[in-house]
Amino acid sequence: MGRVLVTGGAGFIGSHICDKLIEIGHEVVCYDNLMTGYKENIEHLEGNINFSFIEGDIRDEGDLKKAMKGCTHVSHQAALGSVPRSIKNPILTNQINIQGSLNVLFAAKEHSIKRVVFASSSSVYGDNEDMPKNEERTGSVLSPYAVTKLAIEEYARVFSHVYDMETIGLRYFNVFGPRQSPEGAYAAVIPVFIDSIMDNVPPTINGDGEQTRDFSYIDNVVDANVLSLFGESEESYGEVYNVACGETISINMLFKMIRETISNNTGRKLEIEALHGPDRAGDIRDSLANLSKIKKDLGYIPKVFAKEGMIKTCEWHISNRS
């Protein structure tokens, strides 16, 4: 079994990856600076002999190299997320997402890590209007966040080619599920909708709400990471893959789906309607993933689609409201 360093392991996605790796018998070193991650996400793992937590920053080369010592694989999830946050603070986004990720790749090279799997984003498709999105065709990116994700994809490809490293990138499409925080100015849309509907406060949808997204439940994303970390598909090295469900839902439809799910779950009759605000700078209009490549190379098949995932997510948020 392997010893896996999970950067950003106390975050929403990273903590679920930690859970799965422990479940299937691997050792996990969770490395997180807790800027956007939460100790509560991993506290249930404390005391497990195969789990350790190191509070550290991927911008700190020394601490990162120490944390990586003895590891066989790296799951690189640490990043400063959010398109709006990157527009407000592009320099910090660059420092963490590009320089920090370069530090991860270089440390992995120095430690002869077997494989690095890293998180990218569907934001790299930018203004490309192709539907569905194919990995080979990106567009002009629309935000500093997307620039950083495209940059790390290129760094990883070059490291794979120049240093003969096994790197695999995963372009996440709108991940959702338990532990995704509704707090703060840069929270994701689904937990914000859930909290607003539960509080009977109309949420605001950016634009007309007819923009579409390919929402992917967290279990699908975890599966893609495990397949990437331990699969034996040599053609996947140096490549990037879409991770999604391959189905498209408008934001208006998403709001109605969440409202109906909460109504069914709580027995409350909910007639709340969403408000509409201006379009948000940096956002793509439509998003739908072509999954042919990841199915062929890695054997990935989404198991939990939007409706089932929304039920699970709403149930978790309802039971964990303070």
C-alpha cells in the first residue's frame, strides 16, 4: 500500500480523498494551511494510525519537502479557489496556485514520488463554446483563477516530459457534496442555495439563470482521484481529464431542484423564489464535459448523478446546521 501526501487535505474535496484512501488501506499525510480548509473535516480521522496531519503551506518549500519525505504518491488539491476571489486578489491566487503547485511538483521530483495527481478546473475552457468540452480544445481563459489552472497543467505536462514523472491532471466540473461550506463571500452556489432556502431568504442568481453547468457529486471526484493515483494506464501520464457527470443543468433548474429536495426532506411547503442580479465577471456561460477520454484511459464512470447527489447533500446540510 502507498503513503499519500494530500495537499489541501482538510478542504472539501481533499478531506473526502483522505477518507477514501484510509478506507482502502493507504497511509495518508494531510498537509493544509487551514486558510480555506477546516480541522472539523478531518477530526474523525485523528487517532487513526494511518493518518497524520501537518499544518503547512505549499508556498513553504522546506515544510513541503519534509511532509513529502517517505511518501509514494501525491494528491495535490491545495489551491486558492473561486473565480471572484482571483479577480479581487490575482497576486495571492498566483502565489498559491502557480508557485505553490510548482513547489509541489519540484518536491515530488526531488523525492522520486511515483505519481502526482493534481486538481485542475473546467474554467480552463474559457470562451470555448464547444459542447461538450473536449480536453484537447480550451479557449481564451476568462479569470486569473483559470490562468493559474492552465499554468499548472502546462507545468505538469512539462515535468512529465522533461523529468519522466507520472503526472495526471483532473479538470473538475462544479463539484458539490457534504462539507462544502456555505460561509464567506466566495462560497459555492449549492451550499448557498441550501442555506438560503432553509432560512427562507431569497438567494441571488447571477444573470438570467439559464447558464448551465455539469455538476459532479463528490464521490465521483474521489473515484477519479483513486483511479488516477493507482491505475496502470501509461497513456495517462502527462495528460489531463474531465471529471464530471456528463449532464447539464441550468442554475434556475438547480434552484428548483434544491427547493423541492428540501421541501420533501423537511415536510415544509416552500414557495421561495430566487432573485436575479448582474452577470458575474469571469464566469463561463455553459459547461458540459465529454467523458470519453477518462472512461477510455482510466475506466472512470460517474456513479452518483445530480438528483441523487443533491438529496445526499441537502440531507447532510440539514443535519449539520448549527
